[in-house]
Amino acid sequence: MILAAAKPRPLALSLGDPAGIGPEIIAKAWLTLRHDGPAFMVVGDYDAVVAAAGVQSGVAVRRVGGPDLAQTIFEDALPVLDLPLNTPVVAGKPSSSYAGAVIRWIETGVGLALSGGVSGLVTGPIAKAPLYDAGFKFPGHTEFLAELTAGAPYDGERGPVMLLAARDLRVVLVTIHAALAEAIGGLSTDAIVRTGLVAADALRRDFGIARPHLALAALNPHAGEGGALGREEIDIINPAAAQLRELGVSCSDARPADTLFHESARTGYDAAICLYHDQALIPIKTIDFWSGVNVTLGLPIVRTSPDHGVGFDIAGRGLARADSLIAAVRIAGEMAARRDAARPLGR
């Protein structure tokens, strides 16, 4: 008996802030991906997508009722699950009046991914200030997605952990959206170990790396010079590396951050554990400013996003580049395919 192949599922792509560059880069990404995918369905305001598509030649936009039709029509039209705004959008003009819809779009995308209706979620860029003005309590997408998926079953190491990828570099962050003094003051062995466990599991599960090796960035210059330039490596960071090795994760002791990211160094590890935001983001954006991708590890759903903001200053002018979003869709598609391949038959 020959079993029919499972019908492909598209990704969901939440629109993000409708006054930013999200609608524009989504239209541009569709032009690039329409023939070779992965297919995606926009979750957002149809009129905002149509307005953004109007500055691009050859973009057709169509309302859909769900993922099945989105997969079918993707080559011919950009599919939108229309959850409309209550107020018109002015490109480049942020407003807290959009906040409820932006949150609803993210929640809908997560729900579709948890139910299996879509294969994963790509999130368009959001502006945090308008959301905070409307009462949004989370530092960003990462923490919100962790809350939305907290009750769902997951057999891997639970995150969230933020991974950034660009070309041949992957970095994972122990602390994310925290002031530098707060990040350093709150650094702990347990937090580093947790990050390493989630990263190693996700590199196997989602990136197909059978035996991942992690490099651990030092906090202090020269990795502390044996304590002369700080004791964090001795008291906190290297003990974390030792614990990870005891738990079966290949991880280096603390390595000086100023020698960790050059071309030949990057061949020696699959991901670098970084201790604070800019330690990770500076090398990523230096290596490939336009195409970096943000990946949330340790969730029961696949989630990626472009590694940039809303670009209010250029929104609606046709200037925004879609490189990062295109890369985010491609990585999400690859991750989803690996999870699907590993899923037992019938599930």
C-alpha cells in the first residue's frame, strides 16, 4: 500500500507593526520566494499589505481563510489571513492604536503553529514603545512567545534562548534585553548551563548537527588573565563549561571574545555562547548586516524573525531591504522540515 505524502503546510508570518517596513519587506520576500518557497501566509491587515504591495510591481495579494488555500495559491498570490485594523495605517507613523491588532496577529500565528495548521512562525518586526503604551508587559517577542507556548508539550530542552545566525556564525545569548550593568551583575553559572543545554539540543533538533560544539565567550579582557582582570571566568563561567561537559555537551572554557569571531576561529565551533546582547550582536551585524536572522530556541514551535527593527524612517518609500526576512523564512522552513521528519508517523 502506498501512502499519500503529507500535504505541505505553509509558515505563518505575522505582519508586525503595520506602520513600519514589515508590510513592504513581506511583499518583496514573496517576490523572491514565490517559486521555490517556503510558502508562507501573512497574518495581519489585508489593506496594509495591499498598500505596501502597491509600491512593488508584480505583487498580487489575496485574502485566504486558512493555511490550506495559502499553500495552494502561494506561487500566484501573496496570501493574507485578514485580521483587520480598526484604524487606517499611515506608513512611518507609529501608533498605540495598532497594538491590540499586532498582539492578536502574533497570538494567532502561535495558535496556528501549536495546532499544526502551519509549520512554524516568522514574526515581522514590532515597535516596543507603542506596545508598552498600550499595556504590553513583555520586553519583546521572545518573552511573549515563551508565555504563549508555556503550556504546550515539548520534549526538548525548554527555552526561550535567543540565537542569531549570519553566514557561518551562530551566537546564543545568556542575557537578552537587559542593561549591561544588570546583565553582568546577574550573570550566573546556572544561566550559562541552561543556555548551553537548550542550544545544544536545538542545534541537533533544528539544525541537524549531530554532535554540536559550543564556544563560550569570556566576559573580561583576555578571559580575565587568571583573575588579574576579573574573577567571573574563574568563579562563574568556567564552572558552567565544566558542568556542561559533565552533562554531555561539548563546550570550551571561556575564550577571549576579541579572538572568538574571526574567520578561522568560526570554523572551530557550531555556536558561541555570548553573555550579553552586544557581545553577540556586534559580530553578527559586522559579518552580515543585511541578512542576520533571529531564532528562538527551546520552544514547541519553530520561530524566526528578521534581525532588524521597524524602520519607521523609511517605511512606505520602497527602500527597505528584505534580505533578513527572506533568510528568516528559509531558516524557518528548514527547521520545520527537520522537525516534521523527526515526528513519529501519525502525529
